[in-house]
Amino acid sequence: MNAPLLEVRNLAKRFPTRAGREPSPWVIRDLTFAVREGEFLTIIGPSGAGKSTLLNMIAQVESASAGEILFQGSQIGLGDSKAMRPGLDRRVGYVTQDDNLLPWRTTIDNVLFPLEVQGQLDDKSRAHAQMLVDAVGLKGFERYYPHELSGGMRKRAALIRTLVYDPPVILMDEPFGAVDAQTRMQLQEDLLRLWTLGRKTIVFVTHDITEAILLGDRALVLTKQPSRIGAEHIITIPRPRNVKSFLTMPGFAEIYERIRAEVL
Amino acid sequence: MTTIDQATTLLEREPPISRKTIVIMGRAALAVLLVIGWQAGAETFGSIFFAYPMDVVRRLIELTVSGQVFVDLYATLRVSTIGFVLGTVAGVLLPFLLRRSKRWTEAIEPYVLGSQGIPKYALAPWLILWFGIGDTPKLVIVTAMVFYIPFVNVFAGIRGVDQRLVKMARIVGASETKISREVIWNSLMPFFFTSLKIALPRAVSACIVGEFLVSTEGVGHYIEHARELSDTVGVFAGIVVATTLVLAVNGIVEYLERRALAWRPTDRDMVL
Amino acid sequence: MSNATATIDADVVPAPGWRWRTHFDRLLVAVVIVALWQVGSMIFGVYWLSTPWATTSRFFAMLFSGELIRHSGYTIEESFIGAVIGGVPAVILPFVLRRSPILVSILDPFMVGGYGSPKLALAPLFILWFGIGLESKIALVASVLFFIVYFSTLTGVRALDAKLVQMAQVMGASEQQLARKIIFPAAVPNIFAGFRIGLPYAIGAAVITELISSNRGLGYLVQVGAMNFDTTQCFVAILAATIIVHAVGFGVDGTERLLLRWRPSSEATLQAGGN
């Protein structure tokens, strides 16, 4: 009935072995999890655990060595790079660690970029884009170039750039890693607010336990290489969650301790 | 569903022909194609415009056997080298001298940059007027062409020197000369060598071209003289010699650079 | 102690009267150069070294009579057409080859060879083929510019951040859209650099071909001037050529600044090499 939107089964990945050398180690092996529609799933893992690789495989920009990925019940092409469709025909959005804004476009042109590419540019979509721009506090900065924006502003622009074309699933790869603590809290607030408006399905990867608990409905813990899902935690803390007073919310400390013990 | 074992075979399977082989074969094929094209060109357009490859080869052998090619090569290299040395010395010295005085630097900078725009070859007829047909006009042109390369590079290098190092040296009492020699020269090294690497082939090139206009000897002269006599084979042969010469000089310089800088972790390459 | 501070500061903060003093200095240098020039022509005689005044007045005379414009026009025309013929394929080729690194590898030694070889040495060959008209100059300009622009563009295409391409692919961009919207804009600075460096060479190539054999153009004016012991004409033509080279550079820089407003100002371009 409530079939998972995205399912990963026994996913495995290792990088191609050079001829005549030892087979390279498995980065990911036997990784299985599922995501329901409208769920905010966070995945915690130490750096180097293959988090980005996992997301790359789901987004179809990297091929898997073994295993399956199912989207809305149907398997998507793996292992054969010709059959891969990056972004799964725009059903999977991907917010990467680097903001990857096009430096020669203004903020608003960057946000409109996916609509342009997809041929969806019209008054309605432009208005939607402007609404997102206002929602994350970038109003007035539409004509600025990326190098004129602060790190946090660029992150926001990258974020709404993915939101603007409404992919059902959004992958996020430590998007708030490289900013200072204040900005990060602000971005987390913005993200939660936007998510509440749209209830998208989000798979959010991070190394920060607090962030994982704060944002997610469910948090999965990734083991070290060869990575698999080590544990699953349902975050029982009710929504809406207050970012600023989060650390003192009831229930937070226990979940945090539980997870921390596993990650270490 | 791909199992782990299938995945292993999938990944481990090497392509039948390695990429390297394809590239080498491709290059060989292209080279052969070019020669065939050359031959075809000669047959289509006639030997006035297109010398036959075999004729060119024969002429090259003749020139080698008779020693003529060496006479010309020597003439070209002689002038190129002297011009290269003069141009480099001037191009390196001037920034160092200017370093002492910001005032002088600003005063003459626009003129040096302005003079860079003069097409040096255009000076050739006037130089011939003065010095006649001999080494001097070529020498002047080569020197002028070479000069700007180290000048711009060394200048930029000096400006790029970490000013904190210079300040430190001054504070501990180093004289200006000492600062020039130690701090600046060392920071400069990569820029300096890069500019040398560019300048030497450029000098040879410039000399060859200069010889078109003013000369009785040298590789460039051979080409132009052949053209005047409608000796197409000679033109082709001369171009082959000229190209080989410059590419060889290029190659030698690159080889020396690789040897000298083998220990360097980073490459600071300035384009052109 | 105070001496040390004085020298350090001199490097850092310019004193208030600086601007005027620099202009004055430069003017002074100009005067000195002209004075030396004048003295030189008085010592050596006008046949060997024309005077500053004669050069200037002839320059304007030839300008207003239209003769200078006519010959400059030929040289510019040759350079421009040659730049288009050589430059356009040089820009397009890296984009076409982008999808096939094997082809790029195969071509590489030929391109490097072409780049390193003295293209100007082909001038007599082109004159042999095309005669003393426009075509021989255009051919040489095209040859010179092609390799320079090819390598600049190739660098730009290669240096492209793969993550930008990936991002656009995830959003559903087609190959064509990738080329147009991502790769080309990213390579534009390099393309400009290629032209910025190559155009002076191109103009020089046109002039040199004119010097060898032509019946019009600035190089022709220089050659004829020298033959007639008319050093004034030589200087006027050389001056005109220099002005053109600088004007072209100015134009390219200006266009670049306009198109590349999005660049953070820390990216400076250094040009080396003479003309």
C-alpha cells in the first residue's frame, strides 16, 4: 500500500581494478534501505564512508557494481553506463556539496537554469522561482553574480535551484558542511520550512549527528568501508522542530547518545 | 540482478585493444594520410605549386651531402643565439634595475608596453637601409623580439615576489643588492626558466623570418631565394628544414627543463 | 631605524602627490625620447632617420589624404579575414572533439608540432601559391592564429569543472544544451586569451607578408619607403601598424571586460611575448 518511493537493495560499489593489481576494496557492499514518499531521511556517516558515492549512484551519475535501485517500483539501469540517465529524467534532484552555481549567470538565471533546460520556462514557473528566492531571503540579490554572494547565499541559491523544478526525490550531499555555524542553522531552518511547504522526499547525507537528528524523520547510520546500513533510528521528536532551541528538546540527548555510540 | 561475482567480471574486463595502442595507430594513420595528401596535392596542382615528396627528400639529401644545409643552419643559429643572449640579458637586467626605483618604473612602463606593439619585422627595411644586408638587421630584430619575453615574465615575477620576505630581509639589514640576489632571484626562477624556454625557439623563428627580408645566407634566405627562382622543391625543402630546426630547439629546451626541474613539486607554467 | 621604515613604506603606500608626479615623469620621458630622436636625425641625416616633426606631419598628411587609411585598411582586412578563417575552426574543433579524448590524443602531436613550428616560414610558400594579393596574407594570418586559438580553447574546454556538467546532466540537459550553456561560457575566457595573444601575431604576419611581396598594405609602404630612402614614410607606416595593434588589443580587452563581468577580479591575465 504505502510502497517505498525509493528502494536500494544490496547495493555494492568498488572502483575498477587496474590490470595486474590486487582487486580494489569494496567501498559499499550489501547496502539496503528504503525511503517512503514524503519522508525526510538522513544518513549519517564518517567522511570517506562512500556517502557521496551512494548518492551518485542513486542520481545515476555513477554506476554501481552490483545490487539494485528501484524507483517507484521499477528498477533503474545499473552497471552499464550507457543505460544510465542522470537525474532519472528529472525525478531525482541532487544538491551537491559544492554549490556548482554557474559563475557566468546571475542568481536568478542560475535558479531558472533547470527550467530553461527542461523547456519549462514560463510566467508561472518564473513566479514560482521568485517565490523561492524570497522564501530564502535572497530577494534583491537576483542580479548578483555568484562571486558577489556569500557562501551561505550561494548554498541557498543552489538549494532553490533544485527545488524550482519540483523533483519528487531530492538528494542532498552535506550541503551545509562548508559554512559557519550561524549560517548553517539559518540554512537548516530554511530547509525545514521549505520542506514543510512541499513535503518532498529527501535523502540527506551528513557527518553531523545533530543535523541528522534535527532534520530527519529517520536517521540511518552508515558503517565504515565497506559501507552498509549499520543502524536505523526513528526520530520521535515532534515537528515543527525549532532549530535554535533544538539541543534542549526532550528526547534529543538520548537519541544523540545512541547514535554517537554507533558511529564511533 | 547482478551478483557480486558477476560484478567482479564486469569490472575486471579490460577492453581488447588498449587505449594507448589506438592512439598510436591513429597517429600513424594520420601521418600516412598527410603524406598521401601531399602526394595527391602535387599530382593535382602540379609541381609549380606542390613539390613532390620524393623530390623534396632528394633535395634534402643533396643539401646534406653538399653541406649547404649546415652552412645555412649555422648562419641562422649564429644570429639567433647572439640575439637570444642579448635580448635575454637586457630583458632580465632591466626589471632588476627598475626594481630600485618605483618612480622610474612608472615613468617608462607605458613606453615599454607601447613599444611591444610595434611589429618588429616592419623595422627590417629601415634597418637594412642603415646596416645593409648582413647580420646586424637580423640581430636587432631577434633581440627586440626576444627582449619582451623575459622582460614581461621577470617583471611580473618581481612584482609577484612575496613582499613580506622582502620586508623581512630589509629589517634584518640586507642591502638592496643582497635582496635582489637572494630573495627576488630565487622567487623568480620558475618565471625566468619558462621565459627562456619560450624565447629560444622564438629567437630562431624570428631569425628565419628576418632572413626572408635581409640576407644572403641562412635557412630563411634559402626559402625566400627558392621562391624567387620559382624553385618549389627548394621552398618545400627549406620549410622542412626550418620546421625541424625550430621543433628540435623546442624539444631540446623542454628536455633540459624536465631534467633541471625534475625535483620540483609544482609546475608554474605561464602560457605563451 | 627610520631609514628602514622609509624604504618599506615607499613600496606600500604612495604619497599623495604621486599621480601628478607620475604623469609629469612620463611626459618628461616622452620629451627626452623625442629630443634624442631629433638629435639623432640631425646627426645622421634625414635620409637615415626622419625627424619627429616630419614623421608627425606626414602621418597626418597621409591620414587626411586617405592614403594611410587605404593601406591600413588592406592590412586590417587581411588580418580580420585571416583571423576569422583561422580562429573560428580553432574554437569549434575542441568542442567537436570534446566527446572523444582519443581523437584529441591522436591529433595532439600534430597540433603541438603545428603550434611550435614557425608558421611565418610559410610566407614564401603562400606567396608562391596565391600571389601578391590578399590571399597569401590571409592564409598566413589564419595559420598563425589557428594554433594559438586552438590550444587556448582546448585548455578552456578541458579545465571545465566536471561537476558543473554533472549538475546540468542531473537536471536533464542534452548534449547540445551542455555545449551551449555550460561548456562554451566556461571556455570563453580562454578563447579571449587566445585571441588577445594571437591577434598581434596575426597583424605581424600580415605585415611581414606584405614586406616580402605586396603592392599594398602597411608593410608595402614601409618597403617602398625604404627603397626610396623615404624614412619618413617608413616611420609613418610603422606608427600606423603599432596603433592598430594597440587598438585591437584595447578592443579585445574591452569586449572581454564587458562579457566577463561575472568573473571575480582576482583572475588576472598575463601576456608574454613580443610581436
